[in-house]
Amino acid sequence: MTVDKELEKLSRLTPPAADPEARARALAAAMQAFDGAGNNATAAQGNAKGWRQSSIINWIWSPAVNKKFLAGSALATLLVIPAAGYLTIELSRNGSPIIDQTEIAGNLSQNGTSKPAEPAGKPADPVAAAPQLPEAATEENKLARSSAAGNAQALQDAEQQAAAKPKAPQAAEFDADEMSTLLNKSDGSATALGGAKRSVTAAPGIAPLQQPAEPMTAVAPSPAPPADGRVQLQLDSNRERFANAAANPIKSVATDPVSTFSADVDSASYSFVRRSLTGGTMPDPQSVRVEEMINYFPYDWPGPDKAEQPFKATVTVMPTPWSHDTELMHVAIKGYDIAPATAPHANLVFLIDVSGSMDEPDKLPLLKSAFRLLVNRLKADDTVSIVTYAGNAGTVLQPTRVMEKSKILSAIDRLEAGGSTGGAEGIEAAYDLAKQAFVKDGVNRVMLATDGDFNVGPSSDEDLKRIIEEKRKDGIFLTVLGFGRGNLNDSLMQTLAQNGNGSAAYIDTLAEAQKTLVEEAGSTLFPIAKDVKFQVEFNPERIAEYRLIGYETRALNREDFNNDRVDAGDIGSGHSVTAIYEITPKGSPAVMNDDLRYGAADKAPAQASDSAHGGELAFVKMRYKRPGEDKSALITTPVGDGNVVAAVDAAPQDVRFSVAVAAFGQKLSRSAALDAYSYQAIGDLAAASRGTDPFGYRSDFLGLVRLADGLSQR
């Protein structure tokens, strides 16, 4: 359960050391309460005044250690240790307990501690078990003893529970930064939970080169949790958020013959799915975006020969593996691949989340390793800047040439997590820095790395969308890299990427960082086109119905295709984009919609079939803008019988593998169309079309299919 995971996470944290001042006050109060309760008792042996021998030391020592100039200081420690040793020896020699729990409990009861209900069948009376006061005690002391019974019982129960647990390791002293990080894990502020102070640095999350020793400020007792239960909610629920989009429906060509959508080259969903399956759970259906799973893999689609026409489309029509009565129209787009030697100069700004929620092994430490890989991939004259954000934003590294690599890597290594998450301010600062170091005819890109938790300043998806839409006008592209689990805001990542001329990826392992930032650096960093849109028109004489597989969050209105003011996806150097339609031929028993009684069905089909386009199945159009331009260009591709293959095995190898991935994504998202198609059949289709697999991505996919098969049978 989620609460178990959160408690397990908290159990791994080292608790802060007790505050010396508070500890001294508590011990002094306990001793004084004991003395006060025993003033009418027979004098202790060797003490005519009736005081315990330790009370003399307490009388002298308590006011001293409670002075603020001694609390928490080395001098207080020097006084406490010898005195405590003497006290222990003296009382142990007389066989007396050092602290009377009954008296402490009575003292607590006077401060308003409620008496817990006594468990049934308790074998011993806690009052009887405690040291007894003499008969000469006053009536008030007797009442105090009665009130103490319940509290002594509570103390006794707590001791038994603590004894049953494994002994905790020795508590380590926390410095101010560590305390701030711990508090921010439960969304508490250092001020509200005791005033732990952070050392002020030039930017949040950056450690000074030489950390000076600094005594920790005393921490006051923690107040009660907020009445709205906000902290409890964070501990008791999985805070990962995914965009809620219903699967595309089957559409009738007679009434809705045109399909329009934006390009999507994101790959985050595949990593989410892999993380879930390798963790032993089926993925959340809302986390599955089929187009991102398909586009995760590199394919050997034919590409354009020259940059003047940056895209080439390849269309294949084949039988549907999971249905005998439908077909698949597979549209593969390949972008022009820029040679590394001719790649433009890059101006990159690393915008790094260093809030408290990033203090996990698969977050900030993995992020730092990922960016080190990227820096090592860049050219010497490329530029890197670093902006961090937590409660506020700050510049860690001004624009620096990669030829000074050691300076950049040192700044990355010094990043530390702690604080709340004011992402909007960080976005503003990063774009300002990118604009300051802007490279004309080069690549200008902000690379946002976060777990998606924005909770300070403008933090709603709509607020951040407006900020990003405004900033993209400066010709600066955006890459969003997600890290970690339990707190990931995938919905926000999608919003930022889709509205900021950007793309999104999820980094769950260092191998994924290597794939995204090194092996695919060209497509990740160097855009060849922006606002890329697709529109497919189906011929009603050949096709009765269609269903676009995936792209639910990328749907556009028909009129948006020719409107250059409407934003769409962006494609980088060498990127491939694949779209798959399940189509139902005219006259197939799989047709779900009845013919129209009125309108187009009344017209004689001969006119359309005799026309120049009567033999076409569909017509594919694509619009795009070159980076830095505002007017789009058009590429068209007709689809006819020459694109049809008669059997699944006759389709190209990459087409078949991508269809297997599409089937897997639909199966995971619980599409009814795949109910009768098993994971075993998906694995067989993928295995038969795996082909050359230099990086092992396709072999890993086969492993995920087997995991899903096993988990689905639980």
C-alpha cells in the first residue's frame, strides 16, 4: 500500500538529535516534580532536609543549563556529562530508580494529558507497579497518584512496543540543510516546524565549495498538523498525476472523413510502463500513451535525401493481427538527419529542480549523472548555463563554454536538494538566461529536469501553460525530463512540452539517460521543424470507418491544420514519427455504424469511383514550419492499392514490430479491441520482427511483454 511505501521511506531517514535545551528542561521538571511530591516523606538517608542527593545538583544545575547562552553549547555538554555520571552512580548505589515514571506521568497529567483507556486483561496495576509514596503523603499527592495511573500505563505500553522493535541506529546530528530537506519531505516548512535555518547561498540547491561548520539552531516542539490534513494526504496517497484522456472512438467516414492531430515524439510513457512492470505491478492505464510507446524505438524508415524537404512519408496497409475484418494503415515519417559535424551551435540552459522532493536516489543523484553524460556529448564551443529552483530560483552557472567542462561538471556535482518547489520563477529565470546567451541560427533550448512537483507561485497547469506559451515566442525550445516516482506530475510535463515547442522524456535509469541524451542527442537537441501537424482524409468509397491508435492528447480540430497560429509538435534531427489507423473496408462485417438514411448515402457512388482519386484509400497531408519561420509548408502523400500487402508477414520488419508495440500499449490501456488478443500473441509478433537490435531495446520489450503476461494472470 502507498502508506507502507511512505512509512518505509521515512524509516530510512535518520531522526534528528534531541534538542539539548528541551531535554534539560524536561529532566529538570521531572526531578522537581519528584521532589515536590516527596517533601512530606521521611528524609532520605544522610540528608536531614529530606532532599534526594541528586536534588542538590539539580537545584544548582537546572537554572544554569536552561540559560540560553549555555543551551546547545559545548560548555553545557561539559557540565551535563560529569553531573549525570555522578547522579547515576549515587542513585544506583542506593538501589533507587533514576527517574520515577509515575511522578513524570503525574506531572504530564497536570499539563492536560488525557488518560488512555486501560486495555482489558492487563495483568498488573501500573500504580502498584510504580514506587509507592509514603502513607503520610498529602491528599493532593494521592490525587496526583490516581491521575498518574493512566499515564504510567501509557508509558509502560510505549516502552513495551519500543522494546519489541529493532533498535534504531545512533541518531546523527542534523545540520540546517539536512533538517530543511527532511521537513520538506512532508511538505512542512523549516520555519513552521521549528525554525531550522538554511545557510544562504547564491542559488537554491548549490553547496558552497567549502562548507563552514555551523552549530544547529535549537528546534522548538513541532506544532500539530494543519487542520486541512494536507500533510496526511501526501503521506497516504500516490501523488503521481496523468492526463485523463478517453481512447479515440471509431469514426464513420461518411460523416467524419478527416482526422487531424499534432506530431508527438515524446517517449515518457514507455519508461513509465517499464518502471511499473519491472517493479511488479501493472501500469496505470492513464499512464499508457500508445503513440509514445511506438515512437520510443528507433526505426529504419526511409528518410529524405536533402534538408530542403525535411520529411519523407512511407505508408503500408496490412491485415490487422487482432481482427480478421479490419486493416491497419501504417504511416511512418522520417526526419532529415543532421550530420554531427554540421550541427549548429547549442545554447543550453539546465533548469534543475532542487526542491526537497528531489532528495531520492532516482531523482537528483540520477539527474546529475544524466547531465554529466550530456555535457560530455557537447562540442567545445557549445554553451551551458545552470539555473536551480526550490523555494526561489537562482543562477548557479552563467553561460559557460563547454571547453571549460570541469567548471560545468563541478557546478553539477555541488547540487543539493532542499526546500519547496517554486517552478514558475525558475522557468522565468531560465528563459531569461537563454535569451541573454541566444545564438542566432543555433539551438537555444531550456532543459527542465524535475519530478513535476510545483507548489510555490503559479503552479496550476493552466498558469504554467500561459508562461510557456509566452516564452516560446523568443525562439527558445524546451525539453522536459521527468525523474523519480511517487510524486511525478506527468500531466504537467505534457502541458509544458506540448505548449513550449518541446518534448518530454522520463529518465528512470542511467541507461535511459544514455539513450535520450547521448545516443539520441541529435533528435533531442536539434530541431528541424516545429508545429508539425498531420491530416488524413479517407475515401468513403473504399473505407467505411477508422480509428486512430493513440494521440488522444494531440487531437486537433480540422480547421487547425491550415491555421499557422495553432501550436503543434516539434521534430528533431533524425526523429521518426509513426501513426497507425485501424480501418474498416467498405462492406466488411466489422462495420459498426449503420448507413445514413439521408445525405451522402443517397448519392450514386459512380461519380466518385470514376474520378481521378476514386482508386485511393486515403490522402495524407503534413504541415510544418522550419525553426525561426512563421509560415508553414505542405507535404502530401496519396495512399492506394500499391501500398497494400496481403499478409502480416509480408509487411516490412519494422512495421510489424511497431504494430506489436501498438498492440501491447492498447492491451495495457485495457482497450476492448484487444480483449481476444493475448500477450503471448503480441510477444510472438514482436519476436518474429525483432531484427537487428544493437542496443537491446527490442529484447527488453519482449521481457516486458512476458512480465505483463505473468502479472495479468495473478
